[in-house]
Amino acid sequence: DVRLPMYSAHGEADIVVLQTELAEAWNAAESMHEAAAARQLELEKAKQDSVELETEFAHEREELLARIASQEQACAARLKLQHAEDLGEAAAAGQTELKQVLRRMALVMAMTTWS
């Protein structure tokens, strides 16, 4: 058994304790590294999910805007149709009134011609 003069039995015990502490620290560091790697994977997955949700939201927003635009066009078309119907009714009423005026004029002319 060859020993260095500066090491005593007490010194060797200290070395064993330090080696044990070093091994424990190493194991703890490895566990922390594994936990950090797992968290990094979770973070990347969350980022990917976020991008997918953002893309899905953008598509749904585009579809909703397209539906709104379509409904606006339909409303505009209904308003134009209603306006045209109102104009048609007004024109029909105007024609009826014009016919009545023309009949009165014809009657007045007939009465003046007979007199």
C-alpha cells in the first residue's frame, strides 16, 4: 500500500466525501438538463400549436369576412330591388294619375267642342 505522504486516512475520507458530492451534483445537473430539454420541447410544441391556431383563426376570419361581404352584397341587391319596386309602383301610380288627367282633358275637350 503506497501512500503519498501528504494524504492521511482522514484526507482520503475527505476525497471520498467530495467524490460523492461531486457525483450527486453531476446527477442533479443531468436531471436539470433533462428537465430543461423537456421544457424546451414543450415550449416548441406550444409555439407550434400557437402558430397552427393563429393560422386557423386567420382562415376563419377570412371566411367570416367573405360571408359578411356576401351578406352586404345581398342586402345591397335587396335594397336596389326594393327601390326598383318602389319606383315601379310610383311609375304605375303616375301612369294612373296621367290617364285620369288625360280622360278629364278629353272630357273637357269634348264638352267644349259640343258647346
